Amino acid sequence: MILLPSLFLFPLAACASSINVYHRILVPNSSQSSFVERGILDSSSSSFQPSSSLSQHFTQFAEALRGSISHGDVDLDRVLYQVALERNNGEWDVSSVKLCHLPFISSETIILHIPDHSTESHPHAIDYFVSPIPHNGLCPRSSSKALEFSVSALTTFSKNLAGLNTTVSLTPAELPPLPQLRTPPPLTPAGEPVQPVPEKSFLQKYWMYIAALMIALLLSGGAPEEEQQSGQK
């Protein structure tokens, strides 16, 4: 039983009293298997209770993968483990990880996205993450030995689920930040952009001050010459 952080108790109280979480494997180019119940999120006790048949499910997943291998080539890098919520209209909201990573993980995180209004009480989306995974995110080379090893590892993983660290959290819906739009340019009555007034040059702006300065310099330069000529007489 996995307890939820106290931060999420209030949003959880606004959700449905029990939320079923489902899972399955998806093998490309083969018939899709049905989702089976992975566990129940109980809002009254603020806990997540895994299904009592969870270990059996993973054993069945391993057998399904082995059956797909026997019927043809399987690209291990495209086989997915899916966790899902069933919506009110019968559709599924699904989050996927590569199945090849699953046997080697030590922790998993389930994030349920809840509405921020009271008209809908059921989560509208789910995210599922596992750790650790390879830095490049790739599966082992797709060979018969790699596939058989993945099947055996998945069967072993089904027996070690008790030690898996599972974290469940609820997060309210958030709107993305609004874009910062520039003010549109003003338009003329004809619908054309208003052309800005050409900026005046330095001389056009300050010619009167320059002219006054030149006149002042001319006047101040003539007086000493008249005094010198009068002194020589």
C-alpha cells in the first residue's frame, strides 16, 4: 500500500472515491491485448492499493511476449508497457514506457492530472515514469537471445514487485503562460500602416542656437580691434 504525500490530500478529496488504474503490454503488428486492473487509488484512505493479481499479470505479459516472438520477428525497442485511466466515455488515457526497461527498474511514479473545477471529479490524464533507464533510452540489441532474456527478466520482475518503490501523486490542471504580444502598429483610414515622422537632423533641431552662437562670436571678436586702433592714434 503506497501512501500519498499530504500535499495532495485536499485535491484528492475532490476526486472520485476510488480511481481504477489499468495496464497492459502492446506488441506492434499483433492483436492488442485488453487492459487489466493494476490497482485502485482510494481517496478515503489516501492510498494506492495494487491489484492482488499484479504478479500474475506480469507473468502473463511475459508469456504474451514469448508467444509474439514465436510467431515472427519482434522489435523489442517498440514493445510498450502501458498504464491507463478509463474515461467516462469509454476511451482510455494512456502513458507508455518501453517494456525492456521494466525488469530493471527500482522505482516508478504515477501522476494523475485532476481537473481544477467541480463539474468533473475524475482525473483526465495520467503520466507514468520508471527509473533507472539507460541514458540513451534504447533496449538491448533485438536478437533472439535479447528477447528471450527480456522474457525471463520480466518473469523474475513479477516475483520482486514487493520491493518496488511506487510514488503516486495528483496534480491540478495548469494553463500555459500567455504569449507576450506586441502592440499592433496604428493604421490609416485606408488600412495602411502609419508612416513615422522622419527624425530631424542635428542642424535642423539646433540651427537657431548655432546661429546665435556664431553671431555672438562675431560681435565679441570686433571690439578689441577698435580699441587697439584708437590707442595707436
